[in-house]
Amino acid sequence: MVQEKSLGLETAALSLINEKDLIGSPWYSLLNCEGFHGISIRNILSHSTGLPNWAPTDGIKRLLFPPGRCFQYSGMSHLFLQWVLERHFLTPWQEIANRYVFSPLGMNNSGFVWKDAWEDGLVHGHSAKGIPTDKARFHLGGGVAAGLLTSAADYASFFKELLAKMEDPRSSFSQMYHSQIDRFYGIESSPANHPMAWGLGIGLELTENGPFVWQSGANPFFFNWLVGNPRTQEGLVCFTNSEPGHTMLCTFFERVFGREFGSFKFEQQYLKDHS
């Protein structure tokens, strides 16, 4: 949408709708939070809104910090952006995702709304003790935060396309792997030997040869990880249906790329500090 100029990264999310639309919504109580009106799309994509990860909106009296000051992972901020965009474009999120991502890339096993055709391919998750859980189809409510079902093959196609777009300097996607924020709320600094930053929707591990991009899916009963280098167009996507899957993936990624990734330890420490 930024590429086709139907949206701008500096656009304040609230400016896309009539504030009267908020009445009766979970977001209405946030209107009294200082700084909420100025939260931009760039702030949301770089997780620097000042909103917590998850919390009842009627209990939020103030932002954790002014928008743009620090990184604080916030799933609820992405749900807010989804809510705004659906009303701005008068289109359900699943249709938006189909138009821009799933259909062009042939991602037939991906979506935010359940399809019965996925039943046989849906896997059970496993707890830290190896106990299988019920299939997670009941979690699928159309939400962009923790609401995507996909396959490793589909997501690899998506990541391959993303890496190619990131490396094109003429593309708005090139901004994704430029550092947007390198201060982390509640953390003094990232490790000196593995400095971290956050781009637009994706983590950055800063190296002498340019940034690696990374993203995790660290949710109960599953652990997924991707790492890529836009400069070399090398990338790897790994999905596990196991809560402690990171213990295997850390070693696997290091062997494939021939280097350590501080993002694994950074992610685990961040999750521990903010759980």
C-alpha cells in the first residue's frame, strides 16, 4: 500500500478514520492516552507505539513511552492497525491479504480465516514436556497478531519474495531492513557483539556485512524462526510444532549460515523479561 501510495508510513493511524467510528470499540478508551493520536503506521510496524503487548484497553491510562522512542513488542498495536485499515478501505483483512500476498504468491495454504480443506494438514502443537495439544484452528479469528495459519512452503515463498523486494533500492520495501529503532524498552542495550535494531515489521541483527533480518513465532506449543540476508538473498525458514523448538533451531541456523545469531538469545531474554 505504501508502494502504491495509498498509505504513508508517517500517516497517523487515527487520521484514516472518523473518531466516531471508535465509539463502542475496544480502542475508544485509548483516546484519552496522551500521544495515542500521533501513533503512525511507521510506529506500529516498528513496534514503537508505547502500547504494551497485550492488555485490556480500558486499563491503559498512559502509553509506556512517547511513540517512536523505544521498541516494545505489541501485538495489540497490529490489531489496532488492522481495525483501522479495514474501516478505511471498507474491506475485511482476509481480502486485503489475498489481494496483496496470498493470491500473487500462490499461498493456498495460508489465511486468517479457517478453511476446512486445511484439516488434514493442520498439526498438533507440543508443550515443553512433549504433550500434544488440540489443533489450533479454534484460535483463527481473522486477527493479524497470532492469527495466521500457513505452511513452511508458503511462508518460504513469501520470505523469498520479501528478500528480493528489500534489496531493490527503488522499492518502498527497502526501508524494511533499515533500522527504525535501536532502543529497547526495559533493556539497557542489545549485546555489543550482536547489536540489534528493529526495521519495519522485522528484526535486524546488525553485522559488519550489513543487517540480517529475522522474525520469530514464539507462541505456546510452537516455535518458528526465519533469518535472511537481503544482500546475498540467502534465507531460511523453519517451523516447529514444539514449544522448546528454539533449542534445536539455534544450532541449526548457526550450522547453515556458519555464524552465531545473537537474535536467538536476545529473543529469549526479551520474552523472559516481558512475560
